[in-house]
Amino acid sequence: MNDGTEHSQDEHLLEEIDTTTLCARTGVEIWYFHPDQILVEHENLSLTKLKHDRGYTYEDEIKIESSMENYEENLKIFFTEHLHSDDEIRLILEGSGFFDVRDCDDKWIRIHVFPGDLIILPAGIYHRFIPDKQNYIRARRFFVGEPVWTPINRPDGDKHPSRKIYIEHRYRNGKVNTEKNLTNAAS
Ligand code: KMT
């Protein structure tokens, strides 16, 4: 995304990349399921298989809309750069929004998600979320075991074990390969 910091619900498009490049630069995975099939539970076999293969034993729903209580305060929390100790997995059911993730050069990549998209943010990645101008999104959340939603804001997250594992994993896989990031990974 471009460097604009105003109007955070705009696209801020600088250059488009595909999901393979996204995954190589960040570890973020994007899956797509037909929206008609995911609204009915157990209708999509590949979704059921993914849940089984990844061990997603917990699921619930999150809805973010302008009529909700403390909307602005909630947006501030979602849009503050943070990480989690576990993967963040969201299947978009309705509406749309932006997940922004830091790539291996610490630049923001903005991911515009729509119904049918399933996004998996690895534990320890710095990210933030904001709805687009529809101001509405409904998503299923998946989790392995007992859910922990606590955001750990930057820079506190720098010392979190999940951050170290994330950096080491990216580094080992040869994705974090600039001088700057080699130094960061080693320190
Ligand atoms: C989170 O934890 O940041 C979220 O769940 C964001 C939005 S889900 C569409």
C-alpha cells in the first residue's frame, strides 16, 4: 500500500501482488470458498477438510458494524498495529474490510477481503484491521484449542515468543533476506 496515513478506509493501492507473493513475503495464506456454500454449515467439504487438517477445534462469529456500541473505540483497537500469540483465522461471510500486514521489509501490505475469503495470519506477524467504507463485516473465527484474542501492540510484541518464532521461521525459509532484516532477526 502507499504511504498515505489519512483516510484509512480508502484502498491506498500502490501496486498489486498475487497471493503466492503475499505468502512468500509474509507467511499469510488466503483460501477462497464459494460464498453460497459457506453460509450453510458442513456444506463445503474443502472447508471441513481444512478445519480438520489444521486442528481448528473452536469457532464463533464476529460482526463489526457502525451501529455497534463503542464502534470508534473498537476500530482504534483493531487498527492499532499488534500481533497475537496464535494464528488469526477469519472466514469472511458478509461485508468487506482491510487486513494490513507487515512484510519482510516492514512495509504494509493491504489485503482487501470479501465474502468467501479465508485469511490465515501467522502467529507473531504485525498487523491491523479496518472495515472499508461499507463499515460492515461478518466473519467466522477459527482457533486451535481455547481461544486467546489478546492483541499485543508494537513494540511490546517485539519480545513476545511468537514474534521470535515468526522471525526465525521466515528467516530459515529464506524469505527474510535483506541486510536490514538479517540484522533484525539476529538481534
Ligand atoms: C481481530 O482480532 O483483529 C479481528 O478479528 C479483526 C476483524 S475480523 C473481520
